[in-house]
Amino acid sequence: MTDWLGHRRRRWPSTANLHLLINNQTANTTSRASNHWISAPMRGQDATLERLRVDRQLEEALVHGPDPLHLAEVFGLDEKAAMRYADSARALLEQAAEHSTGPSAKELGPGRRALENDGHADSTGRA
């Protein structure tokens, strides 16, 4: 996966296409690569497209906070799917908080960082 991301970044450094898997035909658009183009290289791999998609959406929810509106906008999800991912992220964040002194700033996401020192945030929202 890391090799692909490096290749993608070098090959199409200014692409506006947010899809993970792009090719020469889709790099200059915002559409996804065809199933036919994707299926051959994915055969026999441990990671399936579905697992990659779910992992990416959950990571987004963990990094930016469990906000279903954000998830719906970024991934084009319907309301129910966005709520499921947000609920899963929220549960993971709560679980992390129970097993540690508290979730890290990355787990909380921007604007949700734990207040430290005197409990007040500065103008950027940081403690």
C-alpha cells in the first residue's frame, strides 16, 4: 500500500481525484477507476477493496472526530452509513479513553483536543 501511495504521489502530484486507486484516465477527473481495471491487481491480495474503503472511512472518523456530516461530505455517504462510521469511531475513542489516561490528540481530532494546563483553550482551540 505504501508503495502504491508513493507511486501515486509521484505520478500524479497535483491530482484532485480523492479516490485511492486512480489511473491515467481518472487522474485528471474525480471519477473512480473501473472495476475491470481494479480487479486484476487486487486478486490474491490480503487487503480487499472493501476492507481498504472501510479502513479509510474509519481512519477519517478517528482523525477528524466522529462527525457524520464530515464523513458524508468527504466520502459521499448516505446519512445511515455516515452515522454507522461515526458511531464506530466514537466507540473506539471511548474504548481508548477507558484503557489509557485519555485519547491522544490524533484520536480526538482537530478541535477536540483535551484541555490541559488551566483547562482553557487559546484562540486556535488548543490547550
